[in-house]
Amino acid sequence: MTLLELLVVAGILSVLMGLGVGFLRRSDGLPEARSAIVGMLRMAALDARTRGLPTEVLLTPGVDGGLGTVRARGLDPVLLSTFDPGQRFLDANLAPVLGGEDYLQGRYGHARTTRAGDPSAALRLQLSKQDADFSDGFALRVDVKLLRRGPGQLLRLGSAIQVQLDDDGRPRARLTTLDDAGRGGVTTTLASQVALPVGRWCSFELAADSNRAWIAIDGRIAAEQDQRERLRQQKDDVLEVLPGNDGVVAAVDELQLFAYTITQSSNLPEGAVLKKAVRVAFDAQGEPMAPPEILFQMVSDNRVEVLRVGPQGVLQ
């Protein structure tokens, strides 16, 4: 081959390589969409498994030509109190005041119980909306050991949350929420037909995640109801567990309090248009519950791509 022929061949090869690299760099937007969704799914599934509470991922189509978005509803820990002497709290403002008396046969160590004639609560904590915002939901879990059946309050948070036990030890929760105009006074009542056991420890859970509110005893749902309204919080709200003379005769151990939070939205790419809103809900074990298909219309060639959420939130 002559030098001229070699130069022509080299020129042709360089053009072909440039076209090939450009083709490889082209994307219809689906890989970017998958990446954004996978990150949110992993976050929500891990949060659910770690906290033992349901979470979700929300996909929303764009409006008027705007980009679609994906976001996750997770859990932000507010308080963990084990009632052990000398416990330290990261936020000094969220250090509760303990009343009553030490109960040595706790579930995990020291516990707390009320003392006859003592009006102080076993645990008391000033908890304003600035300290813990429950606008997107909350979850409260406490270990309880009923020492005697009888009516009384188990816990309360200002006028927003009240949990009462009846004569047989069945919990009844009342949540005061805000209506669409931001006014208070809307009440959701949850009445459990399952009683707390006497003489042994159990886990009591009250939660609302902006879709529903529920009571669970030892991880089993005892009462639930649809609820999408925001909890009514005030700046002078006080959380009280076994509130003094009104409290039930019981001991409490390891109080956990979480606030549901919604992550900042991530935009989906222009080339992949989300066809409809999708909600992927995870149970308390981090497994998706009857997940719907995620449909994308691809702008490049007008085809439809279907993404499916598998076990543990793995995108298929």
C-alpha cells in the first residue's frame, strides 16, 4: 500500500471510531431513570428493615412538560430512651425528665414505673414542632409491662395524641389532626380489640404515615384506619408516658420515637417520560407490598419500557 492509501484508510478508521464513540455515549434516559429510582428504593427498603416500620417511594409525572420526580418517605429518629442510669442524649433539648421510680426487672435492663401518690409521669419531655415535626407522620414504640388491669392513660402528647387503656387493658388511641384549612379539632380514633398482657413485657406501637394510622402489639396490627391529615402540634406540647395519677399501673422500658420525613425530590431525565404516578410501599421487613409496574414512554423512539420492583426493592 502506498503512503496515500494508508492515510486514506487511517482517516476512514478515525471517522468510524468517532461515530462509534458518539453512538456509545448516546442515552435515551432509561439508565439515568433506573439509577435515580434504584437509589430511592434501596434507601426506603433499608430504612424499613432497620426501624421495623413501613416506608414508601413516590414517583410523580411532570406537569406541563416538566420533569418527573422520585422521592422516598423514610424515618428520622427523634428519641431513644432506655431508662438506664447515666444515659446520654445527642441533643440536650431532647433529654427527658424521669419521674416515678426505677424498676429493676426491665425488659433490657432498667425500666420505669410510677409511684403511688406521685403525680409526676414516668417520663416527661417538652416536644415542640421545632424539636420534632410530625407533619409527614410519626411512629412511637414503647415496651410495656402491665402490673395490674385497670383503666388509665398510657401516654399522651399535648392534645395531639392520647392513649388510654380500658378495664381489660385494651388500648384506645385518639389523634387530633388538622383539616385542609389548617384548623384543628379533627379526631381519628383507633380502638384495639386486643388487650395488653398482664405480668409480661410487650411492645406497643402507635404510628401514622400520612396514609393510615395504626396500633400494633408485639408487631401485629391491632387496629388501623385511613388517615392523611397532619397531626396537630403546638409549641408547648409535652410528651408524657405513664402520666402520674392518671396513668395505668405498669412499667415501661425503651421508648423509641420517629418522625416520618420525605427526601428531596430527584428529577427523572427528559428522555424517559413517566406515564403515571406510582407508589411503591415497603412493609416493616423492607419487602415491597404488591408493587405496581413503572411505565416509561421513551422519547427517542416512542417505545414503552416497563420496570418492576422485585424482592427487597431490587429493580428488575
